[in-house]
Amino acid sequence: MESMGQPESREAEHPQLPPGQRLQRGWPVTHYGPVPKFRPERWEFRAFGATADGGKHCWTHEEFSALPHTTVVADMHCVTKFSMLGAEWGGISTRTILDLAPPAPDVTHVMVWAEYGFSSNLKLADFADAKSLFATHRSGELLTAEHGFPVRLIVPHLYAWKGPKWVRGIEYMTADRRGFWEERGYHNLGDPWREQRYSYQEEPGDGPEL
């Protein structure tokens, strides 16, 4: 794990920060494992699982990049306790994918899949939030490989691990299932305002039944 940038101050001086967070100058790089090599000719984004039509929907990198782009201004809160406020993100709204590849009526959750088998589970409502975005740009510039190029998911109202880097697709699910970090001790929901960092903090109903 690599960190760059200097922390500025804590939530007492910035009431817009969730509990336990500090304002960060710059954008630290944090990830587990190597940075994947991008091969555009092999890259594919998939929407599969419990789709409305029962099929799998796929986009090449060229097709995915041609989808309607939007911009949102949103914060990023990392479970390692740094926060960036008011970042400008550009990319494809999750709602665009939901419109193009609708889920079946009984879908309740989405598993977001990324390179190397990384995954993160989200409630469908969180995935469909108006500010949730498959980001390709920050502040008008393409993401760097270290920050998730070509695509990372941004879900601003949850901790940043809920939005994986190097996303390759989504799986619609009719029941909840833990993702990579959720299986390794992180909270199933990840709400920074409730400081839901670790699985031992979970209350009944927060996670899938065993």
C-alpha cells in the first residue's frame, strides 16, 4: 500500500467530514496487489447475473467509452481515514448501465467485479444513487493507472473500498453476498457517517445470513 499527500485537519474543523476522518491534501494511492496492465483489445465490461432479459450484456472499451458521459462533484472517504472533498468526477452514470442492461425485478444487490477477481457488494439502491459513477476522469483528466484507469466506481456516500478500481463488470443478485474486502473483515455496508468500518461492528440485518 502506498500513500502520498499530507493530512490537513480532522472533522472538528471540517463538519462536512464523517466521524474519524481527516481532510487530505492531494490524492493518496492505496490498493492491494499490482496495478493491472490495460489491454484495450481484450477489455470488456459485462453486466450479467439476474438481468431482466436473462442475458449477458457486454461493451468493448470503445463502446463503453462512447456511452453518455456525465460529471458529478462528490467527496471520497477512505476507510484508512482520509477524505477528499468536492472532487470532480467524469464518466458513465451507473443509471446508464441500469437503463441499458436492466436488472430483473427481484434484484436487491449488485456485485461489482474488478481485475484480479476483486469484488464489492452493494445494495441496488446504493449502486443506483444519482451520484454513483463509473469514473474515467478526475478534474477533467483521465485517471492514472494507479488510481483505477480505465474505470473505477465512485459511490460517494459509502467508504471508497465500495467503489473498486479497474472495474470490469457488474453482477445482479437476488440476495446479498459479501465481496472481497467484506469477506476479510470490512463492514458489509460501509457507511462513513455511521463509521461502519469493520465487520465486528455489524448489527443484525447488516450482512447476508450465514
